[in-house]
Amino acid sequence: MKRIIILSILIISLISVFSYLVVVNTEPKEEEYIPEEEISDKDLRNTIVSLYFETTQNGDIQTEARLIDSKDLLDDPYSYLINLLIEGPKNDNLRKNIPEGTKLNGTFLLGECLVVDFSKEFLENSKGDALQKSNIIYSIVNTVTELKEVSRVKILIDGEESDGYSDVGISFKEEFIRKN
């Protein structure tokens, strides 16, 4: 009788162990993903910024997403973004609208207003009608107001207030807000 009980316990134990091993070995295993290439510190710092340029088709303002190293934004993000606008778009369907020869003298933040100081070429080399000149302004305004601390933009020419594009009714004596 004792033998039968011991044998039964042994058989039940073997069946249990066998069942456990079958279940464990048939579960799908999650394989670890091993990238083909190591991700560098620089790749981890990449961020996307939105730059606004004029389209070549209809002259509207459109965004160009640009992948940059976020480290470049640490010292002076405003000047960095505006200098990207001065360089122009990478997309062939967009065109640079900051006038040729324009230099950025500097930027500084006063509360939520970003003051942008351009060289005289910003005015002297501006061509086009009211829409094109408006697009110059709003490519700048929409780009820098992507930053949460900026809600308005004031434009200076060589450190001075200017009448701006008075021929089309755009005065630089006012602050500009984002245009959607």
C-alpha cells in the first residue's frame, strides 16, 4: 500500500515537472533588439525645429522641419534659428525670403518679446509686393514663436526702430505676433 502511494506521488510529480517544462519552453520568447549601429550621444541630442519659408508654387508660408543638434540651441537659440532662415531652405519647393546680404546683428528677449536686430540690407534688398514683404516678417515671427517663451517679435535695423516697409504699410515700430 505504501508502495502504491509513493509510486503515485512520484508519477504525479513527474507529470507536473514535464508539464511545466513543456509550458515554459513553448512560450514565445521576446528577443532583445540589437541595433545594427550604435546610437551616438550626438544622435540622442537631435531635435526637430520648424522653420517657415515661402512656397515656390503660391507664395504661402509653409514649414520645413529641420533635424538639428539641440546643443546648437543652448547658447543663443534665437540667433541660431534666424541664421537658419538667412541660409535658406533645404526643400526645393520652398524659397529663401530673407533678403540677400542681410546679416543678423543680434537678438535679445524682453519678457515675451524677442527683439531682432538686422543689418540695413534687410530693408535695402527687400523686393516684392505686400505679400512677399509680409512673408519675410512672418517667416521670422512664426519660426521664433515656436519657442514657448516668445510670443511677439520686434524688428530693429542696425539697432534702431525703422518705418520698415512703409511702401506696403508694414511698420517696424510695432511688435509682430504669430500669423496662422
